[in-house]
Amino acid sequence: MITIPKPTTNQVDEPRVLPRRLQSLDTLRGFDMFWITGGSKLVHALAAVTGLSWLQTMGAQLHHPDWNGFHAYDLIFPLFIFMAGVSTPFSVGSRLEKGASRTLLTRKAIQRGLILVLLGIIYNNGILHTDLAETRFPSVLGRIGLAGMFAQIIYIYSPKRLLHLWLGILLLGYWAFMALFPVPGCGAGLLTMECNPASYFDRLVLPGRLHQTIHDPEGLVSTIPAVATGLFGILAGQLLRTSDLAFSPARKVLAMVLSGIAALALALVWNLVFPINKNIWTSSFVLLTAGLSSLLLALFYWVIDVQGYRQWTFFFLVIGMNSIVIYMSKKFFDFTYTANALFGGLLSQFPDSVQLVGGVVAFIMVQWVFMLILYRNKLFLKV
């Protein structure tokens, strides 16, 4: 949905610019991760303690719907894939311009994707703790790895002007498959948990167990449209990487806002025949989350990188610069135990309401201090 200006030189793909790191992107990544590392728990605690209707409404948005529909909590995962796409023109694109081998860059993309798949398996099952039959192979990290890997490979080998064509193929092709493939015993066009084609094929081809026995929200087939989520991010990254002389920051923001609104409108129309559904990552879900991601990126880019309001970003930067670590660490470190050991005694002197909210705040801050130590010592996990 995002269109970049045509180059004014004899270059085919995009104007050459010096690579730079977007503080807005790192901040947005930290903001995204905050909600699954304690932010949602804080809202729920405050809603329970205060009884305020707006907090209760906000808390209701911080749960996933059972099947069809969309809540704000559903945006966290696709936003992360979108942002991985945004960074691609800055990292991979700059190497291509310097003459790096496409084969080498593809090998690195595959290596990164497979490492994330492996980390996802470890996250779900530990190391040598689970029998093969009970091992859950699909994962959040696995989907991030595979979607990002294939989106990067498309970016490496496909002319940039054809990225929109790839989006059409992925989104329309997935819709056709989900609508027309007849699941044995169900027929075609049924998108229930039992009868949708994506879950049916996952049951056939994936070893081990699925998260919900007959369905896995991070299944293999529904990872295909997630590649389109990454491509939407790549288009946004191309736009942001374009020289400010060729396309001013204000015009970049406007382009992202208009593209985001267009994607939202298309998603709502498509929802009438292909429901918005995170569980099977429907094409309408891709468009909705890409639109919202584009609007959020436009806001953060305008405030931070264009207007220069950066003082408030440090809290989220510390999280965003090591997002995989903070995600993995909750499986291997008991931050709740540490927070209770440090602050539980003090909090026990206060009423239950203060203990509830204070416990969540302590949990968040213990994690954040852990991330701060890594940040100060420049210890970043680069996959």
C-alpha cells in the first residue's frame, strides 16, 4: 500500500542514501514488547483496583478474541513482523548497494530464520524435556523467523516495483485457498477451527502436537500470509530510507498515514467475506494490522525522528534494543520471584489494592533493570 517516489537518477530501484538507524523504530519495538512483558498486567490490575470503566474497556482489549474479530492485543505480534520488514531496506538494502552477494544475503536470511525457529522450539518445550510426540514445533519466534526470511528473500531477488504484486499473490492466493479447498468431512468455505484448510493441513504435515490439538495459531500454513505482513513493513522501510531531498519527512508521514487508512478500509470490506482472524492470519487481518502498524510508525517517526522529541523514549529503547532477549528471558528467569524478594516485604505493609498494582510495577521494573544492564554493557542479541 505504501508507494515510494520514482528515482530521479538512472537507478532502477531506489535512490541511494546513507543507512541510518531510526530511533522511532527501536522505540516502537520496545513499546510493542512492553505490553507482553507486564503492560497488559498493569492495566488489568489498575482496572480491578479502581473499577474505572475506561480501564476496564482497555483491559478487555488486552485479550485475544476466541476466534473471529480483533482486539488491540492482536496487533502486538504482526506489528513486530512489520517492524522486522521496515528494518530490511536499511540492513539488507545497504549491503546490496555495496555489492554484497545476493546468495550470501539469502544464506544469512535463512540462517536467521532457522535460528528463530529453533529458539521458538526451545521456548515452547525447553531443551530435551519433551518427547517428540508432545513437542510443539510452531511458535511465535518461528513465525517471525519464517515470515521475515521469505520476505527478505523476495526483497533480495525481486525488483522493488514488483513487491505490490507479491502482496497481491500472497493475500489473494491465501483467500482463494481458504475459500475453495474442500476439507474432508467439512467441504469448502468453512472457516471454523475444525474445518478451515490451514488447520487441516497443519494436522496433516506438522509433527508433534498443535497448541489447541486440532489447531495451532502459529501453524505452518497460516505463516504464508504473515510473509505479506513482512512485505508491508519492507515497503514502509523503503519509503523511510528514501532520501529526504527526494521525499520530505512530512510527505513520508503523509504517505504512511494515507496508506494505513487505505489498508484499514480494504480490511473492513474484505472482512465481509473473509473474516478478520488472527488465529488463521486471514488476508483481512494482514491488511488491518498493516494499516494500524503504518499509522503507529508514522506517529512515532513524526514525533521522534522528525520533531526530535526523544527524551521520553529511553524506557522503551532499553526494551526494544533487545526484544528477543526480553521475550525469551521470561521462560528462563523468574522475575516474579525476584520482584517479590525485593519488594514483597515492603508492599505487604500496604492495602491489598496497593499490593496488587505495586507487585506488577515491581515485576516490570525488575525486568527493565535487567534489560538496562544489558543495554549499558552493549550486550545485544543479534540473530
